[in-house]
Amino acid sequence: MLTGINQWAFPEDMSASQAMTLAARIGYQSIELCVGESGPVPLDATELDITALRREADKHGLALRTVGSGLGWNYPLTSPDPAVRAKGVEATAQALRITQWLGADTLLVVPGIVSETSSYDSALENALATVQDLTPAAEKLGVTLGIENVWNKFLLSPVEMRDFIDQCESECVGAYLDTGNIVLYGYPEQYLRILGARVRAVHAKDFRASAGNFDGFVMLMEGDVNWPEVTAALKEIGFDGALTAEYGPYKHSLEVMLRHVHASLEAIIALANV
């Protein structure tokens, strides 16, 4: 597995090129660039722009395995409003193209949300139909739609996520597993073993369940994620991609945070060889 860092770990005003330079200097082997409506990697970036980023990553020896995105929060694929879902499809399709231009193989997809105005049953129906509509584009580009478990009150078990993915009937729909996001309602090692080869990407986060809210997210190996079991499960399912940490910068030192995360990732990956 590779030590990886998500672009959201860097300040919003830091260019992707600057982030890659710093990540490489710290010793990361992979970086997850993040696409959005604005920011360092905007949706309207041209193929020329993205190809330049790919060359920059190559220059630093950084693998580009995955691409992050929060577009599913802005335009939920679960929305009862067809116009919102259509905007989500359009944005995700462009993000798929950017992922392919970067040479990455998986795009993080937030499948939507369950809310007071979006009931669970209709959300499931809408999300499944929308992801199925996006599947041909993903297959054409050779990019996987990585359905991530997030705090969205949706797809709340590994069995439900497994069945959702299987109903898409495509190798280009898989799971993007976030270890820390699971802790409040499950166990990441169980998700890994149940989802098996469907797991295409992993976000490494840790969480202290006793906090019960967003404050529970803590540094890697400080929380309740059972890392020996998680790495054993990753080994069992044959996962050899990037273990990508998703953290924000420390208040007073970006570089200290990056070094802490990198050291923790190295220790976690070493557990797989014990």
C-alpha cells in the first residue's frame, strides 16, 4: 500500500502544484487531488490544465490513484428534485473526465443524503437510478465510481452498500471506504471483509466514538479504529492501493500535521506485514 494524502489537507489558497511539491518533500507516495466547482482543480479545468498537473505529479514521483470530490453534497443524487439530480449527473460526468485525464482510476462519489425532505426509500431509488445512468460514462472512460460512506444517513451497513454496488452490475462501480466515518455505527474491518474486491479506494481516518460528534475525529492511531484488524482485512481482500489520509491542516503548522499523518500511515501499513 502507498502512503497518500488528500488535497483538502492543504490550505484552500494553495495550488495543486504547491501541494504536490510539499507532499513529495514530506515523503508521501500518493496524493488525491480534489475537484470542485472552484478551487485548485475546478470543474471547468481544461484537459491541458489537468495534463499539466499529471506531469507535475510524475515529476515528483507521486501516484495519482484517486480523485476526491464533494459534489454530491451540493447536488445530491438522492434528491427528489430531478433538476438537482441532473446537475449532479452533469458535474459527476465532468469529474469522471478529469479523473481520466489525471490517469487516476477512482472518483470519490458522495451518493447523496437522507433528510426530512428526502425519504430513505426514495433516496435509495433515486441514487441507484442515477449511478446506473452514470455507469456507461464511467465504463467508457475506464474510471470507477467510488461510492463513499459518509455521514449522510444513507447506505448504513456493509450489506446495503454491497447490494447497492452489485445492482449497478459494473466493474466501474465500487466502494470508497472511509475508516473513521464508520466508527459511530459499525466496524471498518467488517465493511472491508463484506465488500471484498468491491473496495477500490480507502480514506484513512480515525475516530473516538465516545465523543459522538464531529469532534471525535482524531489523529490516526489515537481513536477507536482497530488498525491491526483493518490492515489484516485489507491484506485479505488484496487491497494494494493508496491509503489516503483525509485531515485538515493544524492551526499553526501545516508541515507538522503532514509529518504526523505520514508517520502514522507508515506505521499502519507496516502492521500489514506483521
